[in-house]
Amino acid sequence: MNKVSLEVTYRHGRAIAAYLYLPRRTEDKAEHSRRVGSLVADLTQDGRLIGVEFTSARNVDVNALDQLLAEYKVPSVAHSDLAPLLAA
């Protein structure tokens, strides 16, 4: 997968969580997870960031996401890619 994709989970019509898929190799799997505030970073065995879970759709911290992406040298995500989550 070479592009960013957002999957939002709903319950009773309300967003409750979301997962941001980041560019990855076909064979990549999450081997480790790291909690960063309300975010959970999924990392490969060699420490590459391949996904981010938003554990609360109501409290999306875009600045924390941007800092996390910068820490792992992943290009920032356009805020338009997060629009469904930010509207929740």
C-alpha cells in the first residue's frame, strides 16, 4: 500500500475509533505497538511506523499525530485525509 487510508469505526451512527493506514510494504506486519497519548503507533519489527490507531474519535489531536509522524520520519498527512474523523 503506497498511500494513506483512514478507516473509521462507528457505533450507533457515532464514530468511536479510527485507524490510519500509512504507506507500507506488502509483507509488513505490526510487531510492536506504542501508546502515545490517545494514539497507538503500530511498528514493524525493524521499527518503521505503518499505522496509527485513534482510540477516541472525539479527541483527535492532530498536533500529536504530526509529532508522531515526524518522530518516525513519515511525511505528514494532509488534514483533508482526516476530514471524516475531524467531523466526528
